[in-house]
Amino acid sequence: MDYIKYEVNGAVGVITIDREKALNALNSQVLDELSATLDSVDLETVRCLILTGAGEKSFVAGADIAEMSTLTKAEGEAFGKKGNDVFRKLEVFPIPVIAAVNGFALGGGCEISMSCDIRICSDNAIFGQPEVGLGITPGFGGTQRLARLVGAGMAKQLIYTARNIKADEAYRIGLVNQVVAPEVNEAGEVVKSAKEALMDAAMKMAGGIAKNAPIAVRNCKKAINDGLQVDMDQAIVIEEKLFGDCFETEDQKAGMGNFLEKDKEKKLKVVPFKNR
Ligand code: DAK
């Protein structure tokens, strides 16, 4: 792989988009490599993924404008489909994916972060959908996912004006779950850079998710994702089925058994998930 790094740290996998010279912009090769990396994740052992960009300056500065600039209509559609397929793969990936957004998350960068379950960002992060300034619409799901995350009115304002927003505003409108500042000592010296502090926070959150019952966590992701696509009557049925699916698993027996034993010290016994 030229542009994607994948490391596993215990039950947490970290995918890094590593094309720093172009601020990690998404070209076809990056998208192909990201797709192949997701296919290679060992779901028997990895329980949460973190997606980030290489360096301190940029998460992903968008789709690759140089590559897109000469596309025909048909090629543009094919490029859009390539991106949408990978983004959708992330969105419905069986385990949670946390976007650790370091710096610019513009256009396709904002869109890929929105395909993840949770976004946390460094305090220097910048989000935006600048496409209308480039003569195109957001093409990797931005019109759909931004509206679902922050509401139609705010999404329309951000997309029509192509205005970039800083981390604090992204937090205020609910686009990100957490903003992480660099760590400074009493003398005001930076002891942990924005990126290091961000990755620590992402690892901490991922570790917290990974220690919970994996079948239950997966079923929660599916229930939320699938339930949001249908009306409440159907959504409740989706939840019932996924709730029922947790029973008779070792996780459920151990988790409830431990509680009933009143053994507070005993940790939930989490068994490796078996693909079904
Ligand atoms: N694509 C290609 N290269 C990029 C890039 C991008 N999006 N962003 C930055 N780079 C490259 C720069 O060209 C530069 O390369 P060199 O000149 O050094 O070779 C290098 O990264 C460093 O960038 P700058 O020199 O510009 O760095 P600055 O600090 O001055 O500025 C910046 C940082 C993030 C403000 C600036 O680079 C910038 O404005 N970048 C573009 C941001 C942007 O507009 N992103 C949205 C792209 S549009 C669709 C499918 C997908 C999409 C739409 C439709 N369908 C097929 C329907 C998605 C669209 C987008 O994502």
C-alpha cells in the first residue's frame, strides 16, 4: 500500500490515510487502498477502528482536485461511485469506526468523517463543504449525511455558502462529538501535540468500546443505522430483532450472570465474536 497504513493495537485497528504532501486528498488509489484495507480487517479480533490522516495539518483536504479536474461526465460518475462505495463500506462496517480528525476535513474529507460512527477532532480542525465554489455538488454523500447529522437548515447553510467552520463550531452544531486540545504544562509548553492528544483520546474511546460485549455493540450499530432509514414502527421491530439476537450468546450469559452474582469486581467476560 502506498497511501494507507494499518496498525492493530490490541482490539483497536488504526487506519491512517498517508498522503501528507497532498494533505491526504482522496485520489482513486487512496480509495482503492482504503477499500482493500477494510476488507482485510480481522473481525475476529478487532472491535473498533480509528480512521485518521497522516501529520498534524490535515485529516483529508477533500477529493483530489487535480484528478477530478479533467474527468468527463461518465468518469465523474464512476469516481463518485468509487468514493460512495468505500464510504458506505465504512458506514455499515460491522464494528464502530471513530474518525480522529486532525486539521482540515474539507469536501470529501468532511464527508468521509461523516461516514464514520463518531467524530472527534483536534482543536485546529476545520470542517467544510467547499464544492459549490468549485462548480460541483458534494459528491461523496455530503448533502445526505450532513443534513442527517446537523439538520437540514444548518446543512443547507454550510453547503450553499461553502463556509468553513472551526472545531468549536463543529462541536456546537453536533458535527463532532469531542474536541481535543494539545496538552500544555504549567509553563505553557506543549507536552503533547494536538495530533498526539487527539490519538490518545481516540484510543481511549475505542478502548472503551472494545471492552464491551462485541455482539451487542455490533447490533447497536446496526439497529441505529437501519432504524434511521425507516419509520418508528419498523424501527422498533429492527431493535427487537437485534435485541433478541443478543440472547443465548456467551456475552449475554456472562454479563447478566455476573450482575446476578453481585460480583462487582468480575468484569464482563467478552468472548471473541464469531462471524455468523
Ligand atoms: N486535491 C488535490 N491536492 C490538494 C488538495 C485537494 N483537495 N488539497 C490540497 N492539495 C495539495 C495542494 O495542491 C498542495 O500541493 P503542492 O502544490 O504542494 O504539490 C498541497 O496539497 C498543500 O496544499 P496548499 O499548498 O494549498 O496548503 P495550504 O496550507 O496553503 O492550504 C488548504 C490548505 C486545505 C486550505 C488548501 O490546500 C485547499 O483549499 N485545498 C482544497 C480544499 C478543497 O477545496 N477541498 C474540497 C475538494 S472538492 C464527486 C465526488 C467527490 C466530490 C465531489 C463530487 N462526484 C464525482 C460527483 C468531492 C469533492 C471535494 O472533495
